[in-house]
Amino acid sequence: MMSRVKQVPSSSRLPRPLPALGRVVAVNLSTYTIRRFLIVLIFGILGTVGCGGSSGEDLAPVRGVVTLDGKSLTEGFVFVTPPEGKLAMGAIQSDGTFVLGTNTNSDGARVGTHPVSIQPPPASEGMPPSTTSKLLPKHYRSGSTSGLSVEVKPGTDNELKLELSTK
């Protein structure tokens, strides 16, 4: 026994939208979607830029110089580690100077008094340790043992002089 399938004419399967109305709705929907996307994007950018990209931390500019036995330390890193929030880091330049940054390379450190540590540059594979790595006493490499601290004051350019000793 074979069953017969009754074919329905194609014009009666689905209702056909009016051609003009379908085009207008599609254009308005696309325009609406694009406008809504742009508004969300603009508010997202303004929310980030308007806050200065900050994470709510009070930062103040900090720069300084590091010496070891009275001579400029020529390489390495200065770290300032607050009890809460991000640490600040600065690369020591060939003249011993550094600039601290928390969110960027030079936006400063968190306001308050914090321990400081000095790190030599990392050793390259197959290369001998740097002069700084050989000369810098190990106790300076941790904020808890360095004996160094910094008071970062708001609303001012904080200048540091970190005087280290091998003795």
C-alpha cells in the first residue's frame, strides 16, 4: 500500500512579505543594530578613558637614582611593593636613574610608604652573570630584607636616592 503525499503549491507554503515592507524593515533593523553597537562602543571607550584607565589607585610620579658604594648602578630594576594593589617597577638606566611605573612605564607608584627591592637583570642563557648580579648583595633583592623603603607623597614629584652598600 502506497500512501500518496499531497503536494501543496509553493505559493501557499509560506506567507510572502510585501517586497517594499521587507526591505524597509531590514534597513531599519541594520541601522538600529549599528547605532546601538556604536553607542555601546562609545560609552565603553568613554568609561575607560574618562577614568584615565586607572584601577582606582592613587599614584604619584617617582623617579630617582641608585648608587652602590657611591657609584651609579648601571643596570637592573627597582621594585616598590605596596601591601595592596599593583607593584611599581622601574628599569635602572646606565647613569643609575630610574622612573617608576605601575600601569604604564612612568605613571608612578601608589601613595604611601612601601618596601623597596633591587633586582639585577636576568641572566641570559649561555652568558656569564652581569656585573650587577655579582656585586649586588642578596639582601637588597627582597623588600622584606633590603632595609629600603619609600614614602610616596601625593601631588608632588617624588625624588629618591637609593644608596646601597656592599659592606
